[in-house]
Amino acid sequence: MPNSPALLDRFGNPVRRAALNRPIEPARFGSPQNPVPSYPGDGLEPVRLASIMRAADIGEPMQFLSLAEQIEERDPHYLGVLSTRKRSVSQIDITVEEASDDPQDVARAELVRDWVNRLELSGELFLILDCIGKGFSITEIGWEKSEGQWWPGRLEQLDPRAFRFAKHNLKVPVELDATGAEKPLEPFRYIHGDIQAKSGLPLRSGLARVAAWGWMFKAYTQRDWALFAQTFGQPVRLGRYGPNASDADRRTLWQAVSGIAGDCAAIIPEGMNIEFVSSPNVGASSNLYEARADWLDKQISKAVLGQTATTDAVTGGLGSGKEHREVQEDIETADAKALSAILNRDLIRPWMTLEFGPLKRYPLLKIERPKPEDLKTLSEAVALLGPLGLRVSAKQMRDKLGLQEPVEGEEVLAFSAANSPETLPQVQNTGPAGRQTPSESKFKYPLNTLEANSVTHGRQTALQASDGPEIEGVIIDALNAQLSENGQSGVADIIEQVEAMMSAANDLSEFREMLISGFGQTDGTQLATVMQDALAASYAAGRVSEIEDANG
């Protein structure tokens, strides 16, 4: 394995190989890695929230990061939509592409594929995506070294409160040592998640910046709603006593009225009564709190998922549910591409560099959901264009249909021979510039021979000539062969154009649009001429047949 003593990370820091598989110092009470959380959200009000945000803006994110975690714990809606966004990406299948067809590049890509197949990876990616809410995440790579081979054994999320950003630009992450001093991140040791919900500094790009304000206002609404329900959720109990009631009677009545809410039962002396007074507008007033809380939840859904239909089952009109899903798919695609870039930058390239030294090309890890293909349209296009000469790879078609190649001796399905290659026009690449030309006609009666026979010997002689087919069949076969040969050049031009469209199209929908728009401009003059000749010959053959029938 080649040695590279001058390995540098993307920030220009030298890599210390011997320190990579040493455990990180655990968090301790009283240190910057203090595992005891704080609760800045308790009694949160606008002025205090603004001060927390300003502190994060100047590089002191401790309170903001604690608040972001507290919001996830106390707001089920925010937790639900944020987890939906993270899980939709962390569960997408991962593919690995070789840097080239070189056997060494193929072997390196296969090594990465073996690691990607770990069952724990989905959960680890979910934790890396914590950066969507907080603006950044730091994940430790648990390097293992066995028999001189490097291997990323685990990915463990670290408490983001133990990290800061360099004061000179607030963009480069740094870690805090046991004394609270800032130092650069140890090269090749961490995965720095930096998926930004909006442009700007990392600590201002997380969704928690938006969710914090909505959560605070919703907390006010929920508190007022609880007070309202406590006050007006039950009717007012009004006790009445007579003018001759003693102090003991009054105390008895008061105990009955005050205890009736919890006990729902009371006894009073005869002559006393209790009246329940209800507010006629309680229902309308309570709807105000629910509507406000729902509105705030919808704003959070828009910020996190880009739409509301996924969580609230409100589509808003015909077709809007599909549009909402498309918006969510756009966000999912962007997150998947960003996460792929992060893993390639902070994991795959460092791994390959440690194992093989600096390379010109590295395996490429890709997280993307495969686009569904219209297999019906594809099958119809192949069935239509195949007889015209379009060559299609059987392996490629099986891959698209999800079918495996049958093994030797395996029972296979049988299909009709109506469209088998033996019954279709045969072509070969013998024409100029590789253009396809018709193969030799299987008919043994050229048209000029038939004309000579008909002129020299007359109709009766032609009908009785040799043991060949009847003259009508011979004429038809000869015309078919000649017209096929004359029209082959025009068909070849169309086939070339179709193949160019298929190579340029990204999917079947785009190929369909190319066919619709492109063939309106195709030069069909040669084919039109051949078709005119064919119609004329058909008309002439019909007239000859009528004359023969008339002559008996």
C-alpha cells in the first residue's frame, strides 16, 4: 500500500493516520462536551428568543442548539414533518459507480458496495440529516484497521453543542477541547453534514430558526386554550341560599358548589339550590384557538416539506395533491444529492485515500430514487420499430422489465411466430456508409423476365410456363420485392432519425415528444413516391384481373 505522509484534508490540515482509530475523549460534566442538556424553551418569550438567535449569529450556538432539540421533543407536528423529510432520504437505495472500467477502479467500487450494504447505514444517515433542522451535524467515523486495511466500521452522531464555527468566517467547523479552546476538526475523522434549508451561514440555515418562532407562538395559543377550557369548559356553578341561612348553611353550600367540579356530586340542605350558568358563545370562541394552532402547523409543514397535503390531508383542489407530492419529491431529490456529496467528500474519498493513496478518480456513491419508466410505451415502441430495422439489446430490455436471462434447460414462455425475425423483412449492413439494404429477394422471378414472357408468348403461354407459381402471385411477389428495395433508403433515413432521438432522450416521455414533433419535419418524398408507384401497380393489377375474368 503506497504511503503518503503529506495527506491533507479539504481544509489543508495534515492527516495523522495513527490517531484515526483512537477513541474520542468522552463527554464529562463541566466540560464543553457536558452531556447534561439545558432547557432554554421553558417560559420562552419573544425578547429572549431574539437574544438566543443573535448569540448563535455571532458564533455562540449553545442555547440555540438546545432549543432546537427541545422543540423536537415538545412539538409533535414539527417532529413528524422533520422526521418524514429525513427518513424519506435515509431509506433510498444507494448505488456505487466505478470511476472507470479499469479493474482496480471496479474493485474499489465493489469494496464501497460491501460497506453500503450494512443494515445500520439507514439509521446512521438519518442522524447525519440532523443538519436539516439545526443547520449542521457532526458525525464521527469509527475507523477500523485490520491486516493493514482501513474500514469505516460505524458512524456515530456527536453532540453539536461541542462544536463551533471559526470566528473569521463562521463557516469552518471547529471542535472544543476539554478546556473550551477551539481547534480544527481532526482530518478524516468526521462527517460534516451541511445541508442548508436556506442560503446563508450554517447556524442561520437550519429549519429550527423558523420552527422556533412558530413553536413559541403556538405555545402561547395552547396555554390560552388550556386556560379557556378550564374556565369555560364547565358551566359556572351558582349556589343560592335564603335570607335566614346561617353561616354553617353558607359554608355547606360553598363546599357543595366548589366541590361539584371535581366530584360531580354534592348534597345541600332543603331550601338551597344550585344553578349552572353556561356561556352561549363558548364553541365559537374555542374554535379560534384550534384554527390558530392548525394555521401555525401548516406554516411549519410548508417550511419543512414544501406543502401541507402530506401531513394534513388537505389537497385544496383537483390535482393539487399530485402537485404537492411533486414539490416534496423535489426537496427529497435535493436532499439526496446533497447527502451524496457529503458522503463522497467526507467518507468515500478519505477512505480510498487512506487505503490506496491519492487517486485521480474515486468511486461515486449516489443516493437517488429510480425514475419510473413507462414500460408499456417502451414495449410498443420496440414492437413498432423492430420490424423496421431498429436493433435492441435483449439484455437491456430484460433489465428494464426486471426479468432475468433464462438459464440452460429452464422452461421458457413461447410466443407467436407471427412477428418472428424469419417472417420480417431481412436487412443487412451492406449499403454505402453502413446504410441497411434489403437482402436478396426470395422470389426467383424478376419483373423484367415476366414482362418478356408476357410479350413473347402471350397470356396463355405465361400461365402454363414451367412449374413455378401462377403469374398473379409472381407479379405480386416481384412488385413487393422491387417496392421494398426502392423504399428501403427512405426507411433507413427514418430509422437513423429514430435512433438519434432515442440516444438524446432522457426518458420515454421526452422520446415521445421528440417523435411527435420530429416526424412532422421528416422528408417523406421518397417514400411518398414509392407509395404512389405501389398504388399505381395495385390499380393496374386489379384492372388486369378484371379483364382476365371478363375473357374467361
